[in-house]
Amino acid sequence: MVTKKKMKSKTQVTFKMPDVEGCGRLYIVGDFNEWDDTTHPMAQAGDGTWSLSIDLEAGHAYEYRYRTDDGRWLNDPDADSSVPNAFGSDNSVVQT
């Protein structure tokens, strides 16, 4: 799930994922952080859900995916859209 809060020149985007079986850490990875899979770790709530809020420049489309600590890539089923990537799968897209 993705929620957005518009600000002046930025949009605060909150990314949320349900509990991921076998996952000890979950990261949000995308073109907004040069696909670095360590810079944006998500926080896990008591019910197992994961979330993280990031301020992104407004008026842009950002590609992203979730990456688990064991190397699995996950898409966001509630993303604004998706696009094919160079690895034969899709990237999720959020529009700010």
C-alpha cells in the first residue's frame, strides 16, 4: 500500500507491506536511491507489517521494489502502476 501527503515541492510517500514470511529485514529500493538496497530499511510493526515514509520530489514517477534480507525482490500490489525492467520482471511505480 502506498499513501501520499502533498507538501509544497515534495510528496511524503509512505510505503507499507504486509508481513513477509521468513523476512528479518525489508528495504525499499528504487531509482530515488539509485537502487541501493541498504539505505532505506523499513520498520516492522507488532502486527508484522512493514512501513517507511520518504519525501520525494513532487510531479515525478519513481520506480521501486522491495528487497528482503535474504535477497528476494517483491513488487507492490497497490502501486500506481508497473513497468517492465531489464531483468524480465516488473518494477512498481509511484507517481508523486
